[in-house]
Amino acid sequence: MEGFRKRFMAFGLSMAVGSSALVGCGSSGADASKDTNVSSVEASVTETAQEPVSGDQVTITFSLWDEIQSVVYQELIDNFEAQNPDIKVEMQLTPWDQYWTKFDAAAGANQAADVFFMNVWVPKYAEAGVLEPLDDYMERDGFDSSLYSSSIMENSKYNGVHYTVPKGTDSLAVILNTALFEKYGVEMPDNDWTWDDMVSICETLKEKINQAGDSVYPLSLMLNSTNGSWQPIVYQFGGTIFNEDGTSAYSNEKDIEAIQEIVDMIDAGLIPDYQMISDTSAEEFFISGQACMLYLPTFSSQKIEQAKMENVKLIQIPTAESKAFIAGNMHYGMNSSSQHKEEAWKFLQYLASEEANDIIGKSGIDLPARISSQTYYAESFKQFDGTAFVEDLSYAVPYVSAPASVSDSVNSITSDGIMNIFTKQIGVTEGMEKMTEDINAEIQSVS
């Protein structure tokens, strides 16, 4: 076990640098909890329970990062415990901005929870030996992967081995403030629109906004979140993050074209710039009526829902070269050092069950990975129809990661590089080429 700890710590599993690059991935964010009746849950990472609570009952621990979701997960825990009276599940809630730091410290000390939330960093934690391989469990108990979105099942694997079970998947749509469209006399787009249509609509809105003397932006993008806007847009333009040989693709023509389009929109005043979005979130621009449209990932959808906005409409993302976009997704993992693996596996099976996915979908806290439950998510919103989120899933491309041992540094290079481009510290082509060069150098350092 000591060898595992040394290997884990040597692997350098600190997410503090990379977390801002992938903000979201299932996190509803702190602001989203303002209007919910959520009790405060003590946030801590404690040692995995080693002894049963009483008699033959076994206690397992379950770690998650989202206070809004914790209310629903308590319901799921209650259901599971009723069905499995010999197992007690202890929830551990840690805020997103502290989750990975505490998780890494606990895993390094062999004290991580038995079951835990996991996002797109499956390769990192599989490589480090933190995640329990699940293929034997799945084969033994007939786990049916076809019931879940293919993109998330693909991301549950590392080197061909399943290390997680599916939780939920991100999707992407565009939400419109219909009252602002009516105010400025601009026709609203529909699901068949193109990227050129979107730019044209933004230009028309900008003209009408200026004539009215208002300080409103036509569109808001999450420029400081990789999977909130700009990486999905790269895929819409036919680009990708990595080439087939594993090298960075950011210097490719399609990638550069996509980022140039975004920079052109910043220059034209069609979207708030990077500094503005860093000071005031893209969602807040929309919620406050300072943006007519918002590229909205599902991980931020509850912010809009709980703002209780009226006159909003959700439509599919526009077609550039296609509607393809990269989808971050969510998983449940098992601690490879758990003392109660069979009990943890039973809980994982329940979390992936139709019952649990239906409850999650109806609550609106996440777009369930189980395909049959996804319509419930679309119907869960009171302020708008969420169907576009589900429809856009057909265009989702599985998230791709750098080699596990350099994923932190690659995330840091990416975050810094795109910030430098969006803040005009470097030109688009030069900046994308530099990102590519720096990422490839990092990858080659461990090859």
C-alpha cells in the first residue's frame, strides 16, 4: 500500500491549476443554490469507514461536490438503504472549488471515499491507481452499456478498461431572451439556424441596441470555460483538440478559424470580452438582461432555471460546419482501496439504475446518462422547454484528454494560452501555434 501512496503522490495529482479550465462538468456552481431550500452539509473528507455501524451493517462513504445535487442524492441514498438495509451510505459534501484538492489529499493518504463523483479526469485517476477497474463486476452482473449515451460510456474507459459507471452528460444549447428580441424588433432564430445566421442576428441586434442607447450584448459566451463555449465551438467548425497521433490539434486550420470567429465577435462588440466574463459570469449577463442570448451548457442550466426568468426559449446550437460539440460528462467511481468493494459496487449499480436516473432527470440537476431517462430532464424545467438539450446530444463528441501524467500541465497551458488570445496579448494564429508547441513539448516529455 505504501508503494501505491508514493506512486500517487509522485503522479502530482493536484487539480488546483487545472480546475478553472474545466469549470462546470456537472457543477451547478455556488450561485445556483441561492433560491433553494438546501440545508448546509458539513464538508469534509474523512477516512473510509472500516467497521460496520452495528451488527452486520456496513457503512460506505460517498463523496460529491454539488450542494444542489446533494438534496436529490440524499433521496437516492434513502432509497438505496431501504432496499439494502445491511448497507449505510454516509454522504460527504465538499464544494467544487475545494473538491479536488481534498480528494487528492485523501486519496494520497488512502482515505478517499468508497464511492465518489468523477468527471472527465478518469484517465488521470485510473493511471494513478485510485479508481477500481470495473470490467469484472460489470461482466459478472450483466451491466448493459447500451442503455447509456455512447459518449459517456467511451469516457468511462482508460486503456480499454471501464473504471467508472455513467452519471450524466453535458449538452449544449442556446437560450434566448424573447422579451429582448421583441423589444428590439428582431426575429428570433429556430433550430435550423447556422453560425452565419447567428452572427447576422447579433449584428442586427447590436445595431438596434445602439439605436436605443442601451448597454446590452447580443450574445454571451463562457470564454473562461473550456467546455462552456470555445472548445465546443472548435468542434462545430470541424476542429478537434488532439490529432489521431495524440498531438495537439490547436494549430490546425479549423481550430484557428473557430477561435478567430470568436475574437472577431469580441472586436465587434457582439459578446462581452474575456475580462468582463471573468468579472461577471456569462450566465449573469443573460440573467440580468444584459445579453439577448447565451451559449448554455447543461451544467449551468439550473442557474437560469432558479433565476425564475420569464420569456426565455431554448434552441439548438447553430450549424457551422456541423452541430458537433465536445461533451464533458460525469461518472461515479469506486476507490481501489475501499474495504467494502462489494457494497460500493451495489451502490454504483443503484446509482446507474433506471430508478435513480429517472429521479435525477425529473429533478433537473443533471442530464442523465441513461437514455430512457433523458426526456424527464427536458421536461424538468419550469421556465423553459429543455428539449434542445436532449436533441443536441446526438451531435455530442466524447471528451478527449491529454496523457494522464501531463493532464494538469496541459490544462494549464490551454487555459493560459486561450486567455492570452482572448485578451489580445497574442494573435490568434500565433497563439494557437504556441499552445500547440507547448502542449506537444509537454506530451513528448513523458513519451
